[in-house]
Amino acid sequence: MSRFLCFLGVCGLLAGASLMLPGVASAAIATCGGSSPNFSISETPGFLFSPEKYECTMSPGPSSSVNVDLIQGGLVSDNVQISTGGLVTLVSDGESGMPATSGAGQTQEVTVACPAGFGPENEPGGEATCNGATLSLRFASGNGSLMVYSDIGTVPEPSTGLLLGAALPALLGIRRRSIRVRA
């Protein structure tokens, strides 16, 4: 019975620890968040290559393509490209600055409220808010906008703490048993 409890405790600990790490994101194309004609794309951690790349599609797509460099602290921090087919690509610098994109306009990033379920990434400045920019888009049916959230990370769910807490009694049992064996 004690071995089973130890096994459950270790499984709970591993499951809780895996939830605390950012999920491994994929470059698969997903639908942009929001509702027509307002859309959003969020820069979330998880990509293991640099520069980081985030993609989504919007439907309907804009009537003209858009290519914009986002400026933060005087440096290009992100580039957003939107095709008329609705493919939205956000390329991020990984906090080190990136060269200006040929033919891209420039938009200053501003401080914005973090979207629901997200908080600021751990940045050197220790900022408590997210960064972002609103891009104006032209659709066949009228004007719209794309809100780009950058420097954000997912907020761990309360269940993470519950899983870790559930594993602690089993780990204490392992420790107590090892102390008895030594004596």
C-alpha cells in the first residue's frame, strides 16, 4: 500500500511540475482569437527557436496585405505580416531586438492590459503589464483591427498547486520510510 501511495505521489508531482512549465507551442495555424472584424494574436512562450514565430488565420481576410514592425524601447521587437488570404504571422525578437523588415511600416508598442488567462513574461524590467499594438485593417465589409499582444505568458492554473500539494504527503511518506530503514 505504501508503495502505491509513493507511486501516486511521484505521479502527482510530475504532473504538477509539467503544468507549471509553458506548453510546447506548435507552428500549426489556428484561428485568430476575437470576432469579426476584430481579431487578436498573442505572443506566448514555448517556441524553442529564434526568432519566435506565431501564426493564425482570420476569416474574412483583409482586402490588402499588411506588414508592420512593432517598436519597443527604440528597437524593433516584433514584425506582423497579414496576407489578403488571412494568414497572420507574428515574428518575435526573443527580447534582443531584430533588424527592420524591408517595406514594413512601424508602430509603437504601448502598455496594455493583459488578456484573460495571461500575464507578463518574466522580463528584466519586471513589468507588471503586457505590451501590444492595435493595427487597423481594411475589409471588404468595412474597417476592423488586429490587437497584437506581446511579451505575455500563460498564468498557471490553480490545479497545478493542488497536484503538487497532493504529492507532498506521499513524498513525506517516502522520507519517513527511509528514516525507519536506516535505524
